[in-house]
Amino acid sequence: MSSENGMSSENRMCKSMLVVLIVGWTAAGVTWVMGAGSEADFRTAIAAAQAANDEAGRLKNQWTTTAQTLADAAKAAAAHEYDKAIALARHAEALARASIHQAKEQQEAWKATAAIIH
């Protein structure tokens, strides 16, 4: 199905998710380069990532890659590698936010499809 601008809803969704992931990766990379992350910084980042992942769960759209990235962040923090842990936590948050975006777009696409069918 094409929209007025000629992009299909699938293309718009992929483009939107790509933007969310790039922003997350960029944020993670900035943390990695800046360095000197603390345990408190990690706790803040992991709390935000977990909150986003919980929201994705409420939408029944948690990605397994998010869970693995959260686990990797926790392992890095346990090893006192806070820069790495923060970067991974922010990446996990970006993944969770992308899955939230995907769930919401799919809900809207379903509504539009159902309206066409009926």
C-alpha cells in the first residue's frame, strides 16, 4: 500500500526504526568515547533501558536482542567496565524504543487494513 508520498507503510516503518536505532547507537558511541562512566551513570542508563523494555513488554513486542543487550550491560557493570555497560544499556534502550515504535506502527497499520477490508 502506498501513501501520498509514494512510500509504502513498510518502508516508512523501516525508515523510522532505522532512525531510532541510529540515534541509540550514536548515543552509545558518544558514551564510549567520552569515557569515565560511573556506576551511578550506569544505574541511570540501565533503569531507562529497563523501563523502555518493560513498555515494549506491555505492548507484547519485546525483542530478544534487547534482553541479550541488557544482560551484556549487566555483565560489563559487574566487571566494573562502566563505559561499556553504559553504552550497552543505551543501546538496549534504543532497541526497546524501536520495538515500541514497531508495535505502535503495526497497530495503526492493522487498523487501516481492517478499515479497508470492512
